[in-house]
Amino acid sequence: MEESYIVKLSLPALIIHLIIDCLLMIIFVGFFSFIHDLLVYFTTHLEFTRNSVHGRTGIIRIKALDMPLNKINSVSVNQGLIGRLFNYGTLIITGSFTGYEYHFVSDPNSVKNILNDCIAHYNESGADKIVQAIKETNFKCQYVNGTGIFYIFL
């Protein structure tokens, strides 16, 4: 089986957005924003393996990502003031033709750096050095025996 890295979403980011949405519920539009934030949080999944990135978000309009590491053009982070204070943001992965946005990512700059390191190691020497690069970071990694999956705790 292939090793996999699961990206953790930020629960404080959801709570902050829900509080803001509750304040906006005074206006009817806030209700839709409240529901939207809940749906985005609970339907977003992002992970990267030694060879590719896999992601999925949405219920009705599903946006799926399945891209080899060598096809990724850029990885960027969008963080507002509240996002910087509570260390969450939006991770944007851009391929050849389109960009994929993943909201509520916990510690997005570290995830971006890890993903960029994975891409660099994949392009330099193949997928085998990615695991070593992850182990050299300050993140705790846990290997799930028999599954080929590494969990990164940010």
C-alpha cells in the first residue's frame, strides 16, 4: 500500500466562522453563510501521498482533486487577520488548468512547506525521500501499521 499524509482541518477556524455567522444571522443572509461553513468543514478531505495529492470537497457540487506531485504548479496560502491569530487558512493547490481551494486548514503554512518539500523531493529523487523529509520536520508522524498511511499531527 502507498503511504499517505492526512491534512488536519482547524476546529477553531470553524468555531470562529460559526460565531461570526451567528452574529450575521440577525440578517437572513447569515443563515446561509452559517450552513455553508458547516458543509465546507464537514465535506472537505485533503491528503497527499508519496506520489500524488487527493482532495474532495462539497456535497451537491463536488470538487475532487487527484493530481500527481509533478503536475502541481504552485501551492499557496490565503490567511486573513483572524486566520493568522488562530493559525488557520485556505490552502490553494494549482495544477495545469485549475486551482483547488481547501478552507479551514490548520497551520496552512506548515502544510504548504511540507507539500512543497514533497514536490521537490519527488522531482529530485523520486518518492522514496519524501518520508525522510517529513521525519526531519518538527511534526509528530505516526505510521499506521499495515495500511501504508502516515498521519501528520500539526
